[in-house]
Amino acid sequence: MADMNLAGRVALVTGASRGIGRGIAIGLAEAGADVAVNYTRGAEAAAETVAAIEALGRKAKAYQASVTDEAACAATVAAVEADFGPMSILVNNAGIASRGLSVADTNPEEVDKLFAVHAAGPHRLSRLALPQLRTHARSDIIIISSIATYVNSPNGAPYTMAKAAGEALALTLAKEELKNGVRVNIVAPALTVSDMGEKLSRAITGQDDIQHLAAKMPFGRVAVPADVAAAVLWFVSDANSYCSGQKLNIDGAGQATFR
């Protein structure tokens, strides 16, 4: 079976300064990739991610850009090529949480904001990165989604709708780019130990420590970023020779709720 060595490949991971994004960036570096670390806020956290990657003997650099900003994203994509050479892996991970309100109580601006980050952002980065991705015999785009798109819990419509739109992008792009050797797949985590996961846990349960949910979770623990990174690594490696346009739920065998 083919291995998961990514030596010689360049990856851009959005929202990689912390949480799931950092876990993915480090996981790709552990497999041999050089990694461009995108972040919106938190230069210090982004620098920590870069340092962790460099400690593995890989090249890394941080790039500040909101995925909602066309000019900043274009500049980042161009800078990555200048600094590393053409990327062959794009992980669209950057995300924000919704406020947890019912549809009746949701401000329309919140819907627009969630779509801008989770749907239009990945569309923008994928479009801008495709000229680089197409230069390789094999390239990969990953959309980080959420189990929210099949759980469809109440009080989360903006987030669920935006993530579903991101998945539609991935499934469409997989068909369009097949002829160019670009595989496009979706990784959908459940509740994961991260800033966003902790905020979600706190909002729903009223408790600060996300680990109090461990006993309720499949396998007796809350998912961690490394669980998500492992799925991304398989999708973008030679171990995945024939899979595109697919979604993998990282949910511990069907986690539906933690209330």
C-alpha cells in the first residue's frame, strides 16, 4: 500500500494559528510537507504554529489574510508560490461560530458573515489556488466542514447552512477538476477540543471545561485536532489514490448530540 509521505509538497492551511487548523498544519509537516500558515488574528499564535513546524525540519511561514478579503487572499496565494513554489495542497479550514439563535431571532447580517467565511472564502481560495494546483500531476483541496450538516440541530442555521454550501462547493469542484488531477474531499469533525469547540460547549452546557463531556462521547473522550489531521493526511496522500468528491465524518460512530 502507498505510504503517506508528503515530502516535496507545499500546503496552505487557512485558519492554522490554533485549534484544528494548527493540528492539520503540524500533521502535514510531520508527513514531510512544507506549510504556509494562514491566520486572520493572533500573530503570536501563528508564530507558534510556524515554530512547531520548523522544529520538525520543515519550512513554514505565516500569512495574515481574512478569507473574506479578495485582495489579501490573492496576495497570500502569490506570496506562497514565491516563498515555497507552487502549492499542491489547499486546506480550507478557517471558520467562525454562529451565535446559537433560532431562525426567528437571527440577525440577517450573521447569515451573511457565516456564508462569507465558510462558503465564499473556500470558493475564493480554491479559485485563486487552482493555477498553482493544476501545475502538478496530483494536487488536493480539502474542505473542513462539520457534522452539523447532517445533525441539523436547532439554533444553528447560519453555521449549518454555510457549511452545507462549502460541501456543495467541494462536490462540484471535485467533478470540475478531475481532468486536472485535483482531488477535492470533505472532512467533517464533531465537537473537537479547540477554541471554537470550547465556546460551543460552554454556550450549550454552561460549563467551562470541555472535558466534562468525555464520558458522554464515543470512545470516552472528546475528539482532538490530531483526529481531524489524520483524516486530512490520508485524503491528500498517495494512500488515497482513487477517492475524490467524498466526505468523511470524524464523529466517533455517529455522535449526534452532547446535551
